[in-house]
Amino acid sequence: MKMCLAIPARVISKKEDKAQVDFGGGVLREVNVTLVEAKVGDYVLVHAGYAIQVVDEKEALETISLWNEILSVETKIQKNGAS
Amino acid sequence: MERDPLGGNQNPEKRGKLTLMTEKLGFRDPELAKRVAKRIQELAPMKGTVKICHVCGTHEWTITHYGIRSLLPSNVEVIAGPGCPVCIVPASEIDEAVQLSLKGVTLTCFGDVLRVPGSKMSLLDAKAKGADVRIVYGVSDAVEIAKKEQDKEFVFFAVGFETTAPSTAVEVSHKPPKNLSFLISHRVIPPAMKMLAEMEDLNLNGFIAPGHVSTIIGLEPYEIFPKTYGMPTVVAGFEPLDILFAIHMITKQLNEGDPILENEYTRAVRWEGNVKAQGLMQEVFDVEDGRWRGLGTIPLSKFVLRKRYVAYDAQSKYDTKIEEGIDLQPGCRCHLVIIGKIKPTECPLFMKACTPQNPVGACMVSVEGTCRVWAKITSSLPQKT
């Protein structure tokens, strides 16, 4: 396994410090969720059998639209500056 | 079919939903990648070279796999620092694990560690000599095995950076079975980055900080890089566009002459990091000066178990402490590859005496080692006839 890698998975069910997570396509696995405050339905990053952080879906959505905007603005400034 | 850099299933239909989601959202969108690359071209300085260093094996994988370097201007260089946790374990600590396993203790470890060379032998060699060495997916498996086989003594070889150390801290603090102890080889990344920043002949201009380590430690530990060393520092995720965005942010900061700390990986990294994990690490570990393979001793870079957990410290329990080991086999230039001073292709052993099938150095053993990552790409290129 890659040791700086963490793979996103969705929390299906939770019991105390253990949760069933779905890596997609029906790949289910029990992971330890002691380190995170994850609810059923959340995406978590899983590393070596432990959820290490909850993934913010909204932020993921916003990053790309933000970058499209940054690049449009920068390109416009570049063009104006050059003319 | 292209491999999934998130390590998931090769079939896109069966990949993790979020992996699919980030892909659909455009984190691998070639058009957007071209636009970012064009902006990086415009932001790059007219004169001189920009040298950006990352410290994560998975970042190197993404960069190499997606050919990110080919999208960059010729004077913007991205180099791989010591980001492979298995590669930097010094031979002396492999020797300790080997010695314990040969004494009859059952050693549990991550699969990547098995073939890392010690001074004389690897754990795989020890296994061939009859030692009981078992691969586990994580420390929780090591705990379960020890509970099931109470008549045996077990040691878990705890390798990894701050991404992995919290899982060890969870188990140590939750009263593991008495027949299990821990050989702690965890290392802390920011002190190694500090060492690189201070290497004058390396001339680094910016850092891409490791995304998953940062989910745990947050952003604060990187503040010294822009403040003290004037180096733009950006925490980045692992999709190809995450890397390109980070390079854009760094070149822009250099262009404007205003080095700051920024977070590109906002979907997973918060300013404060994972506070619970930090608390547990503090409860369980002290920080000491530590040796890194090929790099020497780095101040305050190694986790050790606090005195209150001495009963779980394999070094004390079995009186095993090896100070010196042979980190580099003759001809091996891992120590230069690991700090990005030379490319794997500049090592005379690369793909000749040292291959993934017969690795000489640690950088060729681990799937995250720079030489191993490059070997995969080199071998997939069309061969000259």
C-alpha cells in the first residue's frame, strides 16, 4: 500500500468507534473512526484502516468553479495589460 | 486503461464515488489543465529557474503518471523530496526489526517494509530464514492477531509519517494486549522540510506540502517556510489538477514577490488539522532527534513512546537498540535521489543493477519511492530497437 495515501469512502453505518464504509462499487470495509466526527453519509479519507478526516463535498465542488473564475480573470487582466 | 491515482479499482464504474465525483467535477479535466499550464507559462520568470519541492510519494506518482512535468516551462522544475516513509527508515531500525524477528518474536508490518534493505538483510530475508514476519493492512490488524494468538509475542513495526502515526497512537492508548509491543519508526515531516530549505546548494524556491499529512497536522507547522525562508508553500491534493493549481499558486507568489502559506486541498485540510489525532499523538509520543536513511540526523523529527507506555516499547522490552547501520549499499545514490539532488536516471545503478525485481536501494523498494515510481514509467515507454 502507499503510505501517504488516503482513499475516500462513504460511511454506511457506524457503531461506537467502528464504521462500515463504501469505497464504491460495493467494496465495503470496516474502518476505525476514533479520529473523526463522521456521520452516516459523510465521506471520509481512509488510511491504513483508520478514517483520518471528513471530506467536505461542498469545498470539492467549489474548488473547480473557483479556479475557472481565477483563470478567466487572470487571462482577462493579462490581455488588457498586454494591449 | 489508466490507473486510478487514488489507488482504487481500475474500472471507473467501480471506483469510489467521490473519486468519480472529483473526476467528473473536473479534477482531471485536460482543458482546464491546459489553461492552468498556460498561466504557469506566463507567470514563470523570464530568467533563472524555479525549483519547487514536494515531499510526498503520492504527489510524485501523480506528477509522473500524468506527465505534469511536460506541461511546465523548461525553467520550472518540480523535484521529489524525502516523501516516502518507508525509504527514510534507517538501516539500524530495519536491523532491529530483523533481530527481533530472528529472536522468535512475530513481527507484523506494512507490506512495503518487507523488502527494505537493512545492513545485512531485509525482513523478507529474515522470513526466508524462518522468522515469523506477517504483513498487515493497519495496526488494528496487528492488535487483532495478537489477541487471537495469546501464546505468542508480537511486535508491530510502526512506520510512517503523521498520516499513519495517529493510528498507532489510538491503539497504544487503548490498552493493547500484553503480548504486543511496538517498534516505533514514525517520523515528522516539517523538520525534514526545514533541513531542505536550509540546504544552500539545493536552492529551493517553494514547497508543495503533503496533503494527507496536513489533514492531521493542519497548516500552522508550515508557517515558518514563507516567514523565515521566504518560500511560497502550498498544501495540495492528489489529483493532477490539484498539483497544477499548487504550482500556479507558487509561481504567482514568486512572481508577485509575496511568499505566503496557502491551502489548495480545502476539501480535506483545515487550518487546525485533526485536533483529536494531534491530542492522541501528544498523549502517546515524545519527539526526539531522529536518523533518516541517507540524510543523517534531523532534530526533533522522530516519534518515540512516552515513558508511561514503556511496557509497549519493543526496544525496552527486548533490549534491542542498534545505533548504527549501513544505510547505503555500494553504488547506491538513494541519499541524493531522496532530496531531489539527482534524478533516478542519473544513478548508475538505475534499471541496471537496481530494478523493482532486484532493488538495491530503499527508493526502489517502496511503491512510493522515487526510483520505483520512475521505473514504472521508464519501463512503460516504448523501447528503443
